[in-house]
Amino acid sequence: MALEETGGGTMSNSILFDTPGPKARRRILIINILGALLAVGIVAWIFFGLAAKGQMQPEQWDDFVQGSTWKNYLLPGLLNTVKAAILGIIGSVIFGLVFGVGRLSQNKLINGVCTVIVEFFRAVPVLLMIVFFNVFFSRSLELPGDTALWAVVAALIFYNGSVVAELVRSGVHNLPKGQREAGIAIGLTRGMSLRHIEIPQALVAMLPALIGQFVVILKDSALGYIISFNELLFFARTYSSPNGNVLQALIVTAVIFILINFTLGKIAELVSKRLSTRIKKDKNAPAVVGTTAVTFAETGSQAGSKDQ
């Protein structure tokens, strides 16, 4: 296994595979070039195939450079998509924190109930929940307003919230055991250690995965099209169907989603890099565990006095 010198010490460069040698790097380069050429060939084949059927004619795309199209259709649809995504993100984070902490509880009843709820909503498809909540809100509860919006938001919250709950649980379990032991050593209870030491660190560590889950929420909001929720995809199809340029509308919609998700992905990469830099600095600092616990000791003591 390849080793590299870092700051005078020796550390493992990889724990999963050996560093490729010259021949392996040459093979990887050839495979990458062939893959890139294949991808370019597929794109060219699709492009010329569409052009042969008249789908790349300028008049097919003219509607999407007009301000009225964006003002009356695409932007309102994008606004509804972002609204559903923001509400879903806020709700799923709250749901995930509550049930994630519940799954960490030592109380068997609380732990069991939270586990059943989280595993149930993780197993149910988002589309099925959207349809169910739409029927439930509009026919059973007869809620006023845009029931399609709330059906989409509810489905996003329950499904993605259960994923966030699992992130919280796994994030806390992946922390070094010394964090909790140090907290208990300075007088914190297990609950105080969980609230003031472990969960804050777990939230910071899982930020990249959490941002990735936000991308999933944004993409899943397009499933609201099935219940006529006025989101971006629905407006694009509604506008393009009479004009005969549905394919072009779908491509424009896909580009919008790709740009937004690409931006969120870059944010996740930036957060991950900054966290990695911070972790490396913390590893070089002495007595990290004790320092972390002491940092929260004062807060924990204050919380304990309030509880008493």
C-alpha cells in the first residue's frame, strides 16, 4: 500500500486500493478517453437524429427566448418548485432531528416508535405518498387552498425527513467514543452530552450529505406533476403541448434543474473541503476530545441547572 510523507510523519494514502503504477495509469487514461469519445458520439447521434426530424429548427426554440414565456410560465413554475423544496427542506430537517434523536434514546418505547416511523417512511415511494396525501387532503380533510402543494411538501418531509433522521443517528454513532466519555467525565449526563457535544458535531460532519439530500428534495418536487401541482415541469408541459415543442420544453426544464443541482453540488463540495481542512487542523491540535468536551461543559452545566 502506497505511503506518503506528511509533515514528517508517515500516513496511509489509501485504505481501499493501491496507488496505480505507470501501466495502470496509462490504462485508466485510455479508458477515460474512450469513454469520453463514446459519450460525445452518443450526444452527436442524438443531436443529428433530432435534427433530421426537424426538432432542432430555430422556430422550435423561439418560444423559450421570449420574455412572456418565462414571465407567465417558467418562472412561476420555478417559484412553486423552489417553494415546495424550501418547505420540504425545513420540514425534513425538523422531522429528522426529532426522530433522529428519538432513535438515539435509551427509552425502548421512544426508540421503538421512532424506528418504526422512520423505517416505514423510508420504505414508501415518494410518488405513492404524494398521491395519497393529495387524496387525503382534498377529499378527506377538504383543506382550502393549494392541496397539491401541501401534498408534495408532506411527502417530501416524511420521506426525506426519515433519511435525515438516519443521517443524524449514524452521524452520532460514527463520532469517537471519547467525546461522550469526556463529557460524562466532567459531570454531564448522557442526554446533556448528546445535546451539547455529540449532535452538534454530527450535524457539522453530515453537512455534505445533508446538502446532497436537499438536491434530492428539489428533484423530487417535480413528481408533483402527477397530481397537477403547478411546478416547473407542469408549466413547461402545459405551455409546450399546444405549440408542439414539448421536447424543447423538457430540455429547457432539465437544464434549469441541472444548473440548480450543480450549484448545490458545488456547495456540498466546498463544505466538504472546508470540513476536511478543519478536521486535519483538529487532528494536529493536542487534546481534541478533552477540549471539545470542556467547550460544551459550561453550556451543559447551565442546561443542567435549568433542568433542575
